Amino acid sequence: DLLKELHNRENNNEDWVTWYRSLYNSVGPHAVMEQLLKLIPKSENNIILDSVHNMSEWRAIKAVYHEATLVAVISPKTIRSARNEPGDENLDIQRVKFWHERETTKNGCLMAEVEWAFNGAASSETLKREFDALLTYLKK
């Protein structure tokens, strides 16, 4: 939603998927995340940012929200692949690669930053219990 809002604010004529892929390639994920974070209204409430893909994005978030908690949803490949658009067969491979960048890239592995994880194949009932447990954890 934030990406779509940024796209609309720039009055861009490109479809938003082409536009955001071009944006990420031109300025990089850290700069894109900084722009997106500026669109979030100031609030006393907690916020959830979906789809943190790499260490660069995570570092941009931590620079603004020092107390942020990285939560992973770990799903089987069949579930992850079902989210892809036609022609995006390599998207899942690319997402996984971003999470596991090597130290030689100076970014490191995003998985090492995860403080909580959900099983993306779990039942709704199990996910609710896990989410309630996460809320308890965050209140400490």
C-alpha cells in the first residue's frame, strides 16, 4: 500500500509494478524504505510493515524505529510460489537469496536479525495463538 501511495504521489504513468522495480534498481532498497517510512503517519500505536526483504531495508527501519522487531513468516515453497504472478518463477528464489545475503556484501543475513517467527503453513487457530504469544513477548 505504501509503494502504491508513493507511486500515486509521483503521478507516474507506468504501472506500479514496473515503476517500483525500476525505483529499487535505481536508488536501492535502503533509499526506497526511507521514502516509504516517511509516508507512515506519526502515531503512538504499533505499526506492522509487511515484506522486509533484505538487510538494507531492515537497517533503514531500525534507523527510524530503534525498538522495531523483525518477525519472519516461514512458509513452504509451494505456498510461497503460489503468490507469484505468471512469469515470476524466479521471484521466490530471489526473495530467499535476499534474506541470506553473505557478509561479503556488507549486508549480512537478515535471518540473524529475526526475533520471532511464524509457521506460514499453520492453521488459523495456531497462528492466532502464536500472534497472541508475540504480543505478550513485545509487551515485556
